[in-house]
Amino acid sequence: MDRQHLILPGDGTDFAHWRRLARWLWAQQVPPQLVEWQTEAAHGQHPDLFTPTPQVTPCEDLPPTQQRPLTVPRWWPELAEHALLHHSPERFALLYRLLWRMQHTPSVRHDPLDADRVHLQYLCKAVRREVHQMHAFVRFRPVALADALHDGSGPLHVAWFEPQHHIVHAVAPFFVGRFSNMRWAILTPQACLRWWPQAPSVAALADHGIAPQHALQPLAGRPGVLSWGPGARADAAPPADAGEALWLTYYAHIFNPARLKVATMCREMPRHYWAHLPEAQLITPLVQAAQARSAAMLASAPSMPQRKLPRHA
């Protein structure tokens, strides 16, 4: 049997497309060791001149006479969909290998300590964690704009974020629900999202290079439009404004040196995100002064709050 060289579209995060390919491979009884997976993005960046150009295996639905039964446990679809969002190039091979093993050895699906299943859980945990971090660490900055897609009633709020995994589209519904009445855009190296609370016309979208298929209504009952485009560079993000200076002043004043836990802070706020968090510039000086401030607080005499007597009319 010949080796199968597969190229998945984009970043390979389309679970429905991967599932069709996996069903096709299973119907042809292609073992995992004869399948090479690659994404269009990775193949375009690192073409190999010494190997044949990979071809996309046909993924159209097979006629019933050629189909093979394929069963999976309940936990499989959700984990597989999350694992495809991980940046690891081995995720496709892992999923197909585990799928193959579950068909030939049904006991695998009931073994939580199976090596492939543990690896799959690890990928999903990393993706879920970064989704949570993107929810927490996106910082919007207002930008005044006047164009065909902006009615002038308020600023466009722009944020920059650098995810390690392919989670941009997965987090879009959260930000639409959280900031549904605000015009915003999230720029990342992978893709860019932009939300309009009131849907612009198709002609206005076309004038700005946004294809109709790249604009959608992500949540039922939302009148706005969400569009996505190619990734951007960090210098496309807007600079700090006066409101950010006020936020930094507030952040510095609410810092409690007696409750500082550096290890916990670094675990919950990884250094990877510090470069684009406004408050991160205060972390080093606040941490350096924390011990002295705590010592001064302990050395000072205790003070009693003044008792306020009620005033009688």
C-alpha cells in the first residue's frame, strides 16, 4: 500500500474536514504509519524540494457499499475538536492513530491511562487554558475612525494578542457576547477579527476587501456582523492612551505586597503575554519593592480606625 500524503486546508483546524479524511482512510484501511499529515500553512512556509508534492486525498462521501462502520466513545468528538486547535504538527497523526486503535482494540476507549489518550488530554488542556487566558488578557484600546464601515457614533476598540494555538475563531463568540454593543477588532499573527454591532452592507464590506463568506452572524439574535481576515503584525496595534495611564495608576494602588505570590502569578499570567499587557510594566518594580513595603507595614505601630459618632438632628 502506498503512503498517503495529505494537506489539510489552512491551519488544519476544521474538524469536519479532518473527520471526512479519517473516514476515507479508515474505509481504505490505511494504517496510521502510512499517513503523513500536513497543513497548507506549514507546507507553504516549509516546502520540501526532495519529496513529492503531497496530494489531498479525496474526502467526498463514499457510497454505502464502500463504507466501513466506525464507532467512537462519547468523549471523542469534543476532545478531537479541541486537539485540532493545538499548534503541535503531530496532532493529526495522534488523532488518527487513536481512532485506528479504538476500532481494532475496543478496550482502548475505556483506558484513561492509555498513552495516546493521555497525550490527547494534554493537548486539549493546553488549548482550554489558552482560551481562558485570551478571555482574561485581551486589552482593548480606542481608535477614532471615519470610514464606510463606521457610523461615527463611537470609537473602534482594537486589541493585540499572540496565541500559541489556533484559538482565534473559537473565542470569537465569547467576545461577541461580552462586547456586543461595542465596535472592536482583535489582531493576532494568525487571523484578525472585527465586530460591528450594526451590520454594514455587503457593498461596504467589499470596498474594504472583506468577502461575504468572511462575514457571518455568530450568535442567534445578534444583529451585528463578525468578519475575519489574515493575521497582522504587532506594530498594527494602537499605542497607549490616557485611559491606560489611569488604569496603571489604579493597578499600582490596589497592589497588596503582603499577598504577593510570584510563582502563582507566573503560572496564572505566563510571561509569554507580558509584552502586550499594559500592567505588566509595573510587575517588576512592584515585586522588587514588595518585601520592603511589607516589612515597613509590620514595623509600623497598629492604628485603630476612628469611631464615627452618629449625628443627631
